[in-house]
Amino acid sequence: MKKEVSGVILVLSCQKHQNTRLKEFKLNKLEYENWKVVYVIGDFFLESEYTYMEKESILYIKCEDSYIHLLKKFGLALKYLYEIFRIEEGILRCGDDLIFNENKLTEFLKLPDKPDYYGYAYVRNCDKFVKDEKLLQKTKIDYFMYNYYKTHPEDFNNPQHNLKNVKIEN
């Protein structure tokens, strides 16, 4: 039987950061206003499609555990979260590098009408974050992934990443 929740706070992470970011930036509780906190980690060699460790609130998904496969991990996480939970309001997707203001998080979760999309875009050469939907909708060339792999060549040899014969330039 599925557990009924208002929503899920999905925190995408990876094995590499399980003992660093997940411990340093972890939320203090596993539930806020009936929103369940779930940390998601990929495990390319998992024997089942997913394993949910309820006590730790970690969802291990059978998929590559790399930046380049992040969208795949996110899509599978959504699929399995809807199998595990009956979600009334939605899913709040976060990264493992956030530092949460838990009071503001609770205020947000109490809002009766949350937007379908909500985010902040960092404007380069500017010292502030702005909320600008038109700016968020613009497509831009972003070399983050390319630069990440150029400075982390060891990731190509990590079997969890499944990046053998991948040409990051493409």
C-alpha cells in the first residue's frame, strides 16, 4: 500500500557525495508538513530497478551515477516515487548542494497554491540572484558539463558512471 503524502522533496545526489554533501547539507528532518524528504542516488549495478531505504530515506535507482546521466536519474526517480507514494501536491526537486532555510521551506510548503515551476536564475557578471521567468525560458549555451568532465577525467573510469567510449565533446 502506498504511503499518502502531500509531496516529496527530492534531493538528487550521487555515491561520490554520500559521505560529504549528504551529511553536510542534509535537512534536519525526513518530513516537513507531510512532504517526505527523499535522497536519490544511482547505482548502475543494483540488482532490482530500485531500492527504497525508508529509515534513511534514500532511494537507490538502477542507473548510471554521473552528471551526464542526471536527467535519466531524475526521470526514473519520478517514476519510482509515484510507485512508492500517493503524492497529492507534487515533487520539489533539489540538488545536494543546497543549504536549506528550513523555516522558509516550511512556509513554502504551507502555501495553498504553489506554482508549477519555481526557480531562480543566476545572472553572470551580477552579484545577485533574480527571479525572471523570461530569463529562465531563454536557451543558452552552457559549457558546465564539458568543463566538469575536462577537470574530472577520473569519472570516465568510474564503472558507476558507464562512460567508456563517451566523447564529451559531442
